[in-house]
Amino acid sequence: MTNYQEQLWTVAQDLVDRGVDFAWGGGGPKGPTFGARDGGFADSHGDYEKVGFDSGSLAQYMLFQVFGVTIPRGTHAQLAAGVEVYLPEPGDLIFPDSEGGEYCMVYLGDARVVEVTRSGEKVRISEPHIHGAYTVRRLIG
């Protein structure tokens, strides 16, 4: 396990241990923040009252904390950044094509990702659940 991979796992496990929530529009490179109102689904789950991340800000946080790089906040901008690769390495972002760029996961290595998927859920480490095609983007050196 590389030093970066170890750091990714440590940061991800800390978020899981703390029970950090999904919060639509919340979070950034320095950590979780209150979510934002969206006038719909996220509001119905009270995301604006929760401190947490959405998938784009979780990726932004992970890469800033471990690699010291600043990446775009939104998943569409992240999908357009960096370079496409075919085999993920620790720190790469995985975008299921079925989500149309609305969602991403951070690859930790050993066939595991850190992710936060939707309102009502918490940050978790899991096997990537991808049905169909996906895109992997490398946004770090």
C-alpha cells in the first residue's frame, strides 16, 4: 500500500467513523458544511440542516486532504477535468455513466471506494456498485 493510498483510507475511515451525512450542496476541500436548499428531494430530507458532503464535495475534500490539490466542486466539472484512464488508481474518480455525471466515487484501491450517494445516507466505504459503463478520471499529477 502506498503512502497516498494509506492516507486515503485513513481520511475515508475517519468520515465513516464520524457518521458524516450526505448533505446536498454541503462540504468542500476543508470539510463538511451545512447542505443547501434545492426546493425538492434534498429539502424533503432536511439536507440544509445537516452537516456533510454531496459526492462532488466529498471528492474535492478527499483529494485536497491527501494530495493537496484543489479540484472543481461539482461532478460535471470534475468529469470534464483531468484525464480519462481505464484502470483506476487510488485517488481517481469513478463516474457511473448511468448517472450522467451527477455522481462520483473516490477510488481507494483494493476494489473499494469512498462514496456518499444520496439524501438520507452517510459516507461509506464499499465495493463500487456500477451497473454498466463508467468513466474514470485522474485529477491528480
